[in-house]
Amino acid sequence: MYILNVFVFSFLTHVVSISSKNLLGDGVTNVLGFYTGLRKLCLCRCGITKNYANHSKSGRSFSNDIYTGYGMPWLATIHTGTTTIRGTLISDKHVITAANPLFRKSASEIVVTLGSQTCKEGSHALNTSVEAILIHPSYSGSVRNNDIALLRLRNPIKFSSFISPICMPLYDIGKLDQLAWTASKIKNKSDLCLTRVVTLPILSSRTCKGNTLFNSSVTLSDKGCLGPLGTKSILCENDIGGPVMTRWAPTSPFRLAGIITNTSCEEEASPQFTRTVDNMLWIHENIRDNCQCF
Ligand SMILES: *[C@@H]1O[C@H](CO)[C@@H](O)[C@H](O)[C@H]1NC(C)=O
Ligand SMILES: *[C@@H]1O[C@H](CO)[C@@H](O)[C@H](O)[C@H]1NC(C)=O
Ligand SMILES: *[C@@H]1O[C@H](CO)[C@@H](O)[C@H](O)[C@H]1NC(C)=O
Ligand SMILES: *[C@@H]1O[C@H](CO)[C@@H](O)[C@H](O)[C@H]1NC(C)=O
Ligand SMILES: *[C@@H]1O[C@H](CO)[C@@H](O)[C@H](O)[C@H]1NC(C)=O
């Protein structure tokens, strides 16, 4: 059992430390709106990993980390009929992902898998059907602005230590973080397809622009890029829709900072992600009647 006061206290601590560093920008205002709006209170925790070892985020190096188990219980696999992409559980009825692979798809084509351990899924995997695909109203396919979609699941998910949501962000990525985590599934030689967690550097806008091979008309108004530079991208096409995560300290919950919008591991180009804070009002409008955790 978790006590709400603990959340309120730790939330206030975050806000105070954000203001004291004078970092209140538009994104943070949206985030405050998110946390003060009406919503359903549920006594559950978000952003809690089951067995992800202590990872400090000191330094600027990145690490490649493959492990078994259910360490990122919000990671979803989305079968679109033609491709497989990733998504992230953010409420008991919503998985957030990129809009571009879902554009013009119908909800009946989509199957979401939660709680899978490997590609063969394991005993805790749950397939769930989708009631509606909600595409951000300002989504633009050619330049991937607001490349964000919510899948409203047909039935609410019962959280467990194998399936639970990530926390929403409290501040804009890039102002405090030099590193972010991504989670995906990758096949190793025995075809196990384990969850892979990688720590990657967040690039400045200028470095990002110079290192993105993707459509040159793409603007970075609501996007960021991940390194490292000088090598093929570590994230592949089926990592699109997956989470970019941050946390304050090794003991803090993980928060959803972004959603991978375009990447290709065939190319020496920086993966791009859509920043969650820039789309928070729309996300909030759509999920506020459902169970979110703290
Ligand atoms: C994680 O950190 C705690 C406290 O610093 C320590 O007691 C524990 O052994 C660490 N666990 C691992 C797997 O490193
Ligand atoms: C879930 O759906 C996928 C894709 O349709 C399928 O490959 C998988 O076997 C299903 N898993 C379960 C547990 O039903
Ligand atoms: C790149 O962007 C331009 C301008 O928005 C658009 O016309 C073009 O179709 C885009 N190309 C691709 C490959 O998406
Ligand atoms: C695949 O990953 C698992 C878990 O890390 C490991 O035990 C196994 O040896 C790996 N297999 C190969 C062929 O790399
Ligand atoms: C996405 O990446 C592919 C390379 O895999 C590229 O051809 C395409 O133009 C990119 N799309 C946008 C909108 O940048």
C-alpha cells in the first residue's frame, strides 16, 4: 500500500527544486496543468522497475545493457498487422506510441502485448485489443510533428509487477539530463528477444540537426535526438514508438521523456524522439478519466 501524502510530498519537492533552478518553461507549465487537473486517483506506483540494477547516470558515456526479466513493466509491443513497433503503458487504459506507423490503420487491426519477457512472451504476457487509435490532431506525417498516438485499450489493465505504467514527466528533457534510457526488445543469438535497456546521450539541437539524415524538412520544434555520434544508430525501426526515459536519481521512478519517432539502425543518423512535455495537454485530455499511478 502506498500513501498519497508520500506522492504529494515528493511532487512538491520536485516542483521546488525545478523552480529554484529557474527552469520553469512552457513545458513545465503544461506539466503543472497535468498534475492539477481533474483525474482519477489510483493508489499505485508508476515508473518502478522490477529488477533493473542500480544505474547511476554520472558521466557522459552510454551503455548497452541486455538482460532478462521484466525490468521495464510498461514496455508494450504493438502488432499493427504489417509491422511491430513499441509503446508505453501510461494509464490502465492507454498505451502511448508514435502516430506514423498507425496512421490510417483501424483499431481492429492492432494487438498490444504487455508483460512479455521474450518474443515468445512468457507466462505473464497479455494480449489486449484496442478500442480506439487517437492520433494527435496536429500530427504531420511528412515532417513528423506531434508524432504521437494513444491506443485506448478495450479493457482496463490490472497492474502487477509484470505490467505497470511509467510516470509522466515533470520537466523538460534536455534541461537537466545528459543521458536518457531507452527500452526495446532485441534478439540475441538464441532468438530470445530480451528486453534491452540502453543509456544514450541526449544531443543538443545543433548537434542533432547536423547529424539527422532524416527528411531535411523535419523541424525539431517538439523533438530531440539521441547519440552517440559517429556510429550507426543503436535503435532500429521496430523501436519506433518506444520510450525515452529519465529519472532524477537511481532510486527515483522512471518518467516518460519522449517517444521514438524515427530511427534506422542501417544509418549513421541520430534517432529522433518527440518530447512528451510538448504534448502534455493533449495527453492529459485523453487519459484523465483513467487510472494513473504516482
Ligand atoms: C543497489 O544500491 C543499494 C544501495 O546503494 C545497494 O545496497 C545494493 O547492493 C545495490 N544493488 C546492486 C545490484 O548493485
Ligand atoms: C499475441 O498476439 C501476437 C500477434 O498477433 C501473437 O503472435 C502472440 O502469440 C499472442 N500472444 C498471446 C499470449 O496470446
Ligand atoms: C519530406 O518533407 C517534405 C515537406 O514537408 C514532404 O513534401 C516530403 O514528402 C517528405 N519526404 C518524406 C520521405 O517523408
Ligand atoms: C542470450 O541472452 C541470454 C541472457 O542474457 C544469455 O544467457 C544467453 O547466453 C545469450 N545467448 C547468446 C547466444 O548470446
Ligand atoms: C525516417 O527515416 C527514414 C530512414 O529510415 C527516412 O528515409 C525517412 O525520410 C525518415 N522520415 C522522416 C519524416 O524524417
